[in-house]
Amino acid sequence: MASKHQIMVGSVPIGGGAPVAVQTMTKTETANVGATLAQIETVAEAGADIVRVAVPREQDAEALKEILKRSPIPVIADIHFNHTLALKALAAGAHCVRINPGNIGGPEKVAQVVAEAKRLGTPLRVGVNSGSLPKHLRELEFSDPVEALVRAAVETVELMERLEFTNFKVSMKSTSVPDTIASNRLLSERIPYPLHIGITEAGTKWSGSLKSAVGLGTLLADGVGDTIRISLSTFHAEEEVKVAWEILKALKLRERGPVLIACPTCGRLQFDMDSVVAEIEERLRAYEDPIVVSVLGCAVNGIGEARHADFGITGAKDMGMIYCKGEPLRKVPTERLVEELFKEIDRYYAAGRVVQRDEQQAAAARAWLAENEDSGAMTPERMAALEAEAAKQDAEAEAVLAGAFAQGAPTADDEAGRQPPSATAAASQRVAGRRFSRR
Ligand code: SF4
């Protein structure tokens, strides 16, 4: 269930229907102000709405002041174990402070941090971690780890409410994808506060991205989760941001920059598509518009599969074609495909987002496509036509059958041996193998 409550982390709204915010965490030593700010700039450019920095020492809390002054995006101070550092981060003006009430030194210290956050109007992120659940939940953790995690989170929320503090978001961290999904679903039913979701210690760029896409994607598709962080084992925090954006774009929750569609390639591939796709992906980074660009490895299936793309290319040996919304624009030699594709895209923007079509060139491209198309291949259009024809025949057969039934219910003789009308026989053949059918 989507959260009802909204908080503001600096200028970024979290929860209560706000767009899902992308966040990441710097990997630098926070006290190294230059390096930390450089990484913050990089992640902000990649699309991070919020950034978190680790504050494990006095000098990191001290560095926060300068970082906060110069950061282009809101900064969350990440504190464990030491409530004094949390108080210092609040005093420095952090836009949010993350604490785990279970490890900050007891209820009194939690109360001190909360009182200061309340006084300053600063939100907190409060969370629980599957690795450090309170003692009284350890037994439950063995029998029902999801319920243990949720109970720990609810207890934390109740603690905040007893302290009359509601300016917070909640996170539950687990390395297990199923537990993360199940626990966040449950928690979202039990509390109205915004949820920070992530798969903790997800792994390398490859496996971590997949785990995160499965776990967070499932939750986000259900409307659960208000801010996300992808945790990857890489120094390059901007990679986490890129993955987060791909998840949000795939679910159409937010738009940012172009969307690249590329076929998986197969034995029909007729040009070096790997390098072409890589080059296109790289060059598209310079565009901010959510334009859709498609790359098909061959023209044998026509271009129907990419008919929703704003622009695209397909190739065959030494020649390729540029198309727009499923319609050919022109053909060009394969080695110039990428260059000419971007010329078309730029012409489109220069003309105020109007496609520049030369009818002669389009006709030549259409002719080339027809020559290269495989007339036997199952294009989406051909499959749709076949399915429509089969549906039509089914409907006709059903109509004949309904007429036969209207004339009276079948008798024992009918069941025993009367031959069905020919249309019924045809319909029966088409459902051969279906478990539940009339005959
Ligand atoms: S577009 Fe062509 S190369 Fe790409 S997967 Fe389809 S048939 Fe294979």
C-alpha cells in the first residue's frame, strides 16, 4: 500500500504520492571534503535526488558543514552507534539523519536525537536491520524472519510516536530478496509513513542490479516504496543511480532521458550490433528528452516490433535503414548508420520535435525493406492477423453451436453418437489439448 504521510528531505518530498526519489551513498571518506563533493556532483548529474554520507567519526561530522554548503542535492547523514554524532549532524544542518534506534545507545539517547530533530524540523530515517534485531525478537527471527523484521520496524515507529515525532521515514534492511518484498508489503499495510526500500549488500554491479530490479521492482509495481537506493559493490556510486533510474523507467514511474530498446540479436544478425548499441547508448546520454530509440539487428522481421519507437535503425550486411514510429525514413550504408541516426534526431529537435521526412528517400527505404524482409517470418503484424482470423472462426463456430443448443438440449442419442455440425468439429479441433472443453 502506498504511504499516506509525506516528509521533506531538503527540497525533495518523500512519500504521500510524491515521485519515487532516487538516492545513493558516497563511497569516499566523508572527511575528504573535495573527494566527497566530487562524488556528490557525479551522482547528482546521474540523477540522484538525495545523497547519503557516512558519519562514523568527529571529523566526518565536522566536514558535513562544508559539504552541506556546497552540495547540489540534499544530504543525509548516516549514523550508527553514536548519538553524539547524530546530534552534531543535526546541528550542522543535515537535511535528514539516519539512525537505527536499536544501536544508538538506548531509549534516552534516541529521545535526545528525536527532540533535537523535532526542534530543528529535520526528518529522520529510522530503520531496522535483519542482522541486528532486538533480543526479544531473536526467537521469532528463526521461525518467521519476515514477521520479526516487521515487528521490529513497527516497534520503532511506536517509539517515535510515543515521542510525538512523525517526521520520519522507515527502512527495513535484509539481504534476502523474498524477505525484503514480504516484509515491506506487510509493513506498508501497518504504518502510514514513507518507506525507504533497498536490498542491502546486494552484490556486484551485475548480480546486485538484478536482485534490486527483482526486489524493488516487485514492490514498486505494487505501489510500495517512496525512495530507493541500489546497493552495489562499486566505488562508482553513479552506477547505483543509473540502475535505480532504469528500474523506475522500466515501470514507467518516472521519466529521465532517452529509452534505448535493442533486440537480443540471434543468428539472423547481419551487422556488428554490440558496438552500435554501445555507441548509441553512450551518445544518447547527451539528450534529456525521454525519446525512445530502437535498434533491430536485422530487417527480416520488418520493423513492426519497434513501431512505438521515436527513432530506430535496422541493418542488413552493408546497408541499413533509419525509421521513425515504424515508418522508414531513409536507407544508409551500415558504417554510417549511427551518425545518420543522430543527424535525424537532431533535425527533429531543431525543427521543434517535428520529423523531417523526404518522401523519395522514404520510398527507397521502403523498397529496400521489402526486398530484405522475410515473407515467411512471424512479424507481430502477421501474428496479429492470424490470431484475428482464428478468433473470427471461433466466433462463427460458437454461433453455430449456440444455434444448435437453442433448438433443444442434447438427448442421450446426441451424446451417444450424433455427429456434430461441421463448424463444431472445426472448433473442437482448434481446442485439441485444452483440458476443459465441451466435447
Ligand atoms: S531483430 Fe533480427 S537479429 Fe534481432 S533478434 Fe530479431 S530476428 Fe534476431
